[in-house]
Amino acid sequence: GWRPVDGRTYAAIYVAPNGNDTTGNGTSAAPFRTLTKAIDAAECGATIYLAEGTYAPSAGESLPIDLLNKECLTIHGAGAGKTVFDGEQGERGKDAVRLFTISETPQLTLKDLTLTGGYVESDTRGNPSVAQAVKSNGLRFENVSFFGNAVRATHQNSVVDGLLVAKYSSMVFANCSFEANTYKVFRSWSYCSTLIGGLLSADGCNLQVDGCRIRNLSFDMTYDGGSNGVGGTYVSPGLFFYLSGCECSI
């Protein structure tokens, strides 16, 4: 049987656009309204089922979705294009938050959903990205659509950035699509010692990319006066990635 939220482990948690974070208890009969609430209630081994519909800050989601020490979770949508997580981040100002931050979270799976509306702008030293994973092994993105997201970085100094930034993690992308995403870097002044990036920027990672589709990627880098500049749609022949110290199979 199902239990209300009481701090104990859930085998499954249900979320739906017609759910309620106050009166719902995460069961199929009384789902939560937000992924934010479901992750807060989830413990190791839980599967979070997102019903068809749109999940967004205007409906109560808190960005970024923070996955810290949430082991062995599966976030399972109803299908790419059916379950949509929308960050609602148009180009409306700098330092907009990212969609997801995954840190020290092993064995996390996201599948059958669309991630859209992510936008990050930064003009300070750092790693601007729409999603970030750090020290997390066993990450799996399956049938996930990354659609209409954007990164815009300016005045950067020693930066690795991109739509997704991963450090010291192992990740699998299976049957995913990357479409109509935008990556812009501009006004990089002479003190920018290193400026590198692309669709996926990874440092010290083990990556596997199987059956993925990349279409309509907009890339724009204006590089002015620094000592090093690496990036672009094709960072290495045939790749849409910036990779450093990684193992990668495609």
C-alpha cells in the first residue's frame, strides 16, 4: 500500500498537473503538483512518475531542481514532448538560474521528458550552464529532449561552459535529442586566459552517447584578445562537445 509523506521511503511517487503539494500525498490517487515536492519527499530507490503536462516555476517549481545526495532515483515522464519541464527562462536578464544541479548523486535516471526554457547568463568567473553535474556517477538520460535552451556568457575568465557542464561524473545519453538550443559567448576581453565550451562541456568524465540527434544548434562565439579560445559546434571532428580528460564512446 501507499503511505503519506512521513519521512519514510517511497517505492513510487506520482506527480501530475492537477495534483496538489499541500493535500496530495504522492500516490497515484493523490499526486503532488511539482517535481520539487516529489524530490523533497523521495528517498533512495524511488521512482518519480511525471504525468503528461507542463511543469514550470509558474506552477510552483523551484529552480534549480537540486539533486544533492539523492541516490538511485528515477524521474520518469510520459514521453518526450508529452511531459515538459519548462524553466520559462527567456532572455530576460543575467544570472538566471539553471534547470538542474546534480551533485554527488549516483545512479540517477531521467527518461521520457522534455527539458526546455532553460537560460543562463553570466558575466563572472564560473561555469554557466543550463544543467550541471558534479561528482555523480551512473547518470542516465534516456529519450530526453533538450529543446529551446540557451547559454550566454560574457567577460569570462578561465571558463568551461555549455548547455550541460559535467565534472568528474559518468553519464549516458541514450536516444536523446538536442534541438534549437543556443550557445553564445561574446565580449571576451584580453584577461580571458581560457574560454572553452560547446553543447556539452565535460572535464574528467566518462561519457557514452548512443542514438542521439542534434539539430538546429545556434553557436556564436566572439573572441577578442585572449590567449586561448576553443569551442564551437564541432570542437573535435564530428563532435558537438568540449571534452577534457574524458573517456567517451559514441
